Amino acid sequence: MLDQWEDGQAFTPDIVINTSSTVYQLLVCYVTESSMEPRTFNATEALNLRIPPNRTRLMMKSSPDVESVSVESVVCLSKATELFINELVSSARCSANEEFTYKLLSDLQSKTPRYAFLADVLPTKITMMEWIEKYKTEFDASCT
């Protein structure tokens, strides 16, 4: 029975898995356990974060369609998310001291076709006037 990650970081004993995996890394906005306030990290700090399996389990159980969640699925989803975020950060290719911002991630999403599925989550910010100009014809057509 394991009570810590491979790199020695402890995790709560109610989630246990016996796996021989590589070091996983993660980033972007991480919610601290104590305050639930979003934090931002620079690239170096970001690559050393972990997604707590308990948080993943809570999110999975919050779905009304889910009755039970297996330990394996929680850990696998946590690790897959960490790997995805690591890939996202690596793709951004920013300097080690650069702070990750919404604009950085939004630009990456809009310029990289394989991240197109993130368009609804990370749209490029535009002003109200730009939005009106862009969607005026669609809006007018829907009103008639």
C-alpha cells in the first residue's frame, strides 16, 4: 500500500494505487487546498505541481450521472490531466520566469490545430465593438 507519490510527496491514504510510473508534471491555475483561491505560477513552478486525486474524485462524483467512481479511474484521470497540462505548457515554449496568463494559453489554442477543442474554454478575448462587428450579420439574421 502506497502513501506517497514516487517523488516522495505524500497523498491522502484513501486513494491508493500500486503503479510503476514516471514522474508526472502539471501546471496552469491550481487551487490551493486551504483557501480555494486561484494561484498563478511561473513555468518552473508550474511543471512541479500535482493534481490531488481527491479533487479529481470530487469533480467526478459531482456529476449527477455518476453513481460510483473507481480508484483506478480517479488516479488515471489525474495522471492523464497532469500529462495533458505538461504538454500544453511545453507547447507554449515560454521562458522559465514568464508567468502563465490567459492570453498565453488562448494564443496557443488559437494557433495550434490540435488544441482547437479548447476554443470554448480558452477563446481569444475581444472587445465588445469587435464582437459586434464580427457577429452583427448573424445577430441581425436571427432577429428577422
